[in-house]
Amino acid sequence: MWQFNPDRFAVLIELWIDMHNVTNAEFAELTGIGLSTLYALKKGDYAPSMAQLVNVCNMTNMPPEAFFKRESKRK
């Protein structure tokens, strides 16, 4: 099973923000995600909707798989 990975999301987004010299607010505006939602995503308090994930992927040119981790099945 695949699960959203907020740690990976936070790291990849911070790297992208640093590389492109934009602020969190600018990134939120570019992706159409509210700033408070962006912070919640990065903290792991919120999982993105499909539309939000697509916007982030389109903006960053990162595949959706980059933001997920594979969980082992529990018995």
C-alpha cells in the first residue's frame, strides 16, 4: 500500500523552493494551495487532495510517486 509521506514532501518542496529562490507564500500561490494548507502538508497534519498533488507535481516537475512511500501490509 502507498501512503503520503509528509517528511519526503517537506524535504522535496523545501529543496525546490531553495533552488528556485521563492518563498513559501510564492510557492503556495504558484500551486494554488493556501499557505496554511502548505504548512499543514509539510507538518503531516494534512494529506493533499488529488488536485493539490497534481498542481504541485506540475509546478515542480516531480512525479507523484516522489511524495509517497510504500507501506508493508500488516497482518
